[in-house]
Amino acid sequence: MTNWHTIELDKNSNQNNIYAHVEICPESPWFSGHFPDEPILPGFATLSMVFDAIQLISNNKLVLTGLKKIRFKQVIKPGDRLEIKAETQNNIHSYSFTVHANGIHACKGRLLVDYFNKT
């Protein structure tokens, strides 16, 4: 699935602190699986957007190696405005993140990443 969302990095973003605005296509197939007459974005898709934002700022191709302390607090619906903030915690391979939907805390946790072809 491609082009189901667009990510715009804030000009203050760098490899250690990422600030991004996300727009999700309201017709995205992600919304069709949850729930009839009440579409919401699945948690996996939310985590995918966070990883995509981290990948955009990286100079290397990354792979997701782990998830820690993931908490979903608010559903994300078609048309919601999303903001992602992610920052490294003394380790370039670990990003603590928050996702806000229309200014409301929707998700938080930590993504662990590594270089794709680490040798």
C-alpha cells in the first residue's frame, strides 16, 4: 500500500528530534477494516507512520527491530490532523515518540530501529 499518507517534516527536525505533520487520505483502505460505519486507523498503521517519519530524516535505510511501552489513548479517524514527535534517548537506534490527533494525545511509545544492511 503506497501513498495512503503524506508526511511533512518540520524545518527544525534533525536525526535526534523529529517533528512531523501527517495527512491521511480519508479513502485509505486502512480505514475499511475498523469498524463498519465507524472507521478508525489501526494501531499498526499509526506505528508505521512514526517509522516512516524516522526513516525520512535518516541518512540510512532502516528496519524496525522492536516496540516498547506502546500505548494507544485516542482513536484516529479519517480527516484527523496528526502530529508526530520523536526523539532519540542516548541511542540513535531508539526513538521515544508521541502522536497527537487534532491536538489530543493519541499514541506514545518507543520504536527500536537499526540499519538495513548492517555489516
